[in-house]
Amino acid sequence: MTIRTADFGEDFTWGVASAAWQVEGAWNTDGKRPSVWDEATLRGRVRGGLVALEGSDAFYRLDEDLDLLQAMGVTANRFSVSWPRVYGDGRGPWIDKGGEYYDRLVDGCLSRGIEPWLTVHHWDLPQALWLEGGWTRRGIVEDFAAFAEQLALRFGDRVKNWMVFNEPLSVMGHIAGGIFEDRLGPRPLKALQSMHHMNLACAEAGRRMRAALPEGHKIGTTNVFTLCAPFDATGRLKKAQRTLEALTVDAFLDPAGGLGYPFEESVFLRPLKRYVQDGDLEACAFDYDFMGVQYYGPTPMKSVPLVGGLPVPSLRGAEANVKSTTSIPVEPKGLTEILRRYQHHPACKRFVITESGFGGFDRKDRDGRVRDDLRVWYARTHLEALRDAMDEGIPVDGFFQWSYADNIEWIFGREGRYGVIFVDYDDDFRRIPKDSYRWFQQLLTTGEVD
Ligand code: FCB
């Protein structure tokens, strides 16, 4: 089926996305301080070892990369700012040289007709703040809001679209999974405590940014929207699904939308009550201009064992046949389902698909070409699913392909390749546009592609 940009509307944003830690490298250059992910790499937690600290060398290839994006035809570039590159150990002072890098990035986008979309935080917390307790320390709410405000003051004259936080759920996963060094007590509880502080931090940062940014600039945030499959479950299975979804999706959206936490729907959330202080539920609410949907695939759920009469989801048994390198099952319909289900949520006035993409074990063929048919298939089917939702009148303003170039897929290191541009790590990070890059290029420069 043909994909046409016209079907998505004239003002639709077509972008690519990346995150500072995954692409930049230069982890201790120009006064940058270590982040939790640098530290995790140094302690051997990232597959492939220390090379992860080089990212995909984007810090040193800014113009080359932006030229490739311009030639691809995108109208927006979503990137994040590394907190320890511009604000040292977490509370400043501002590091001029770090800031200049983002000035060049923002200006480089604009001079090529590309809108910069800035994510305030994409997981690379300053290690020094982690040692103070990370997201478990309530004071981090103020630290984060002050950092966000700084960015708004410094880049707000040129950046019109902002995202406060990338996937707080995933940060809970890192904490619960013990990726970072910790001596702070039982991890599931720490993850829940961190969740509450991230919810408070997002809203507080949103308010401070709103006050600092010129009128009309847009503030959104992003969340993991992983619904449980099958989507048409009923009875006990449905109840078990809601138990999980309330923890993974609604526990972020509901507080933002002023609804408090869905304690009734999820036993997993109940221990959180001890961390919620008077006035917190009001303080977690913020009127986002858009909600960023990050969708890779559903959470398959098949059987529902019972513990003490309560359904406990069993995640065994994937629904879909195709899996990405990071074991995520693929189900394009999930995107339509998410948008349908949350279209009336008070935190979701409008949507932007801030991440979608396919991780593969791509390789360069003898002729030097990278044939990533699965990624093209993935993009086509997800864009069709998105168009179905938009045809129903659901307001979606943009789509960002994750990612523009291969990069460090967190604990998987260089193994999960998500780029539409191949990074040849054996040949000085050489950039090789993949077939998927050409596919998007045709779509974005001619208006349609088969
Ligand atoms: C998302 C992350 C992003 C990238 C993709 C594959 O959860 O936000 O940084 O790792 O997964």
C-alpha cells in the first residue's frame, strides 16, 4: 500500500529521534561530568564494554549528520540534552562549552530548515545526583526543575517544541533491575518512590518552563505506551492486563491529568501511597500541549495465575512472530489501539509519536549496501496503523523515527541497531544510509512511497 504524506496533513511533523548518551560519545570532553550510564559502562554493565562511551561519535560529526537529515527530507530532529554536559554534577554552574555544542546543534537544524525538538532528560542523570539518592531523593524535583528552566531560558528563543522527560517507566526499570550501583534498599520500592518523584519533577519542570518560554511554544512529555496483548481480552485476563497497564501507563498519565494514581486498578501501586504527601496529587498535574507516544510493541500476556485471589500477569508467550533484537514483539495494530484508548485522557490533548522503530542485526553487504527490509516493513505498517487512527479523527501531530543512525542501545551496547543510517564501527564510524533511509527519503521528498 502506498504511503502518502498528504494523508497525514500539511502541518504534520516528520522527524527522527535520538538521545544524547546514545549518540554523542565525548563522555568526558570539555568539562562534561559522568552520567549514570557512563558509570554503568565503566563498571561493565553495557555489552561490548567501554566502546559504548564513544556513542556513535555524533558530538564530532554534527554537520555531517545534519546534512544527512536534511537530504532525507525530515522537518524535525528530536534530541536530548546531556544534563552532566551542561550542568556538571547536577546543579550547575552552566558549562559554556557544553552549552555551545547544543547551540551549534539547534542552529545547525534551523539553518537546514529542520525544527529542533528538545528532550530535557533522556536517562543520563549526573552520577553525582545518583550518589545522593537519585530519583529516590525528594530534593531532585527541584534540581530537575531548575535544570529544565535553564534549558528553556537558554534555548527557548530558538526551540519551539519541548519534551520534559523520556519514558520515566524505563528509568524505574533500570532502578528495579539494579543497573546502577546501589546500596539504597529494596529495589521495587525504590522504583516506586522514584516514579512519584519523576511525576512531581515533570510537572514542576513543565510549570517552570512554561514561565520561561515565549508564548505559543509547546511543552509535551513522552511515555511508554505498551498495552498488553491480546487487545480484545475479557474477564480475568483483562483484569490482569489492567493491573499491569495501570502501573506502566496510567500511573504516569493519570497524575499528569490531575486524576491522582490509579491505586484501585493496580495492587502493584499500593506501596506507593507511603511516599505521597499532602498536596502532591495537585502538584503532579500539568497541562501538556501534547503527549509523546513511544511505541515499539505490545506486552504479550497469556495466562493469569492467581496469587491470594489476585490475578498476576504471566508475560510468557509472545503474540507476534517478528521480534526486534531487544526481544520486543511487533504488532502495528497496537499503535491504533493506544491512540483509541487514550484519546479522551485529560493528559492527552493531542498526540505526537515521539518514537517508533525497529532494532535489527543489520550488516553491510559485499556491495556496501545495507538492506534492512524489515525496518521498511515496520515503518510502513506502523504508519498505516497511525493513519487508521487519524482517519478516525484522533489528533496526532507528528511521527519521529527512532533513530536517525545506529547508536548505543543502552545495556545492549552496539548490538541493537535502530538507525536508518548504518554506523560502521569498524571504519571510523562511517555513515552509510540504509535502504530504510532511502525509503523515508522518497516519502518525504516526493510525498509518496510504495
Ligand atoms: C526506547 C528509548 C530509546 C531507545 C529505544 C529503542 O525505550 O527511549 O532511547 O533505546 O527504546
